[in-house]
Amino acid sequence: MIIRVKGFQIFKDRHGRLRCYHRRSRTAVDLKKAPIGTADFIAECTRIAALADAKAVKEKPGTLGLLICDYRKSPAFQDLAPQTRFDYQKIFDYLQPIADIVLIRFDRPLVVRIRDRAAASKGRRFGNYPPRERLR
């Protein structure tokens, strides 16, 4: 039985495993930790939906989130190739959990720790290299 949750896409992938994603943010629900139909599943869906709604809320002044928001509205970002904007968005999504940190707190050791964590979880290239435009 499949439970329908508004704003989420639940389907079987090509291997026959159930998958669940928040439609707008494309955030996956870990169905091993929170199986469909359990209270954990509903709580996880509520948490992901709240995070997506929080993105729409105006960012606090002087934070990384506002800096990213302002950059995405700037002509410099709008003039980039679509693939480059997509690559930058992946990095912005990775930085979303720390978007409310004040910019004054960003010093070299903090940036190195963020880079090292990104390299450990997403791979060395994601942590070290800026996205680049693909040649066509």
C-alpha cells in the first residue's frame, strides 16, 4: 500500500525499490530509517517540507544564506551557462545547513573544515575544485 503525502513523489525505481522525494527541493527521504507508513516517515516528510519552506523565507542579514541569495540574483550569476549555474546550485544546496551562519565567523580554518567535510562526503573534486563550464 502506498501512502500519498502532498508534495512528495513515491514510486518504485527500475530495481523495484521504493523511493520517495520532495518534489520541489528534490530531497530524498531515507526509507530504510523511516519506512513508508510509520510515524518516522511522516515526521521526516514534515521536516523536509519545513526545510523547503524555510528556504523561501527571507534570509537573515549578514549570513551566508543572504550572500548566496544575492549572488543568485546578480547579473554575474545570471550570465553563466546553464550547466555552470546547475553546478553552483549543487554547492549552494550542500551549504544550505550552514546558511544561517554569520559571515564574520568564516575564517580560514572553518573554510578548510567545510572543504574537508565536502571532500570526505562528496569526493575530492567536489571539495577542491570550483564548478567549471562544460565544453560542447
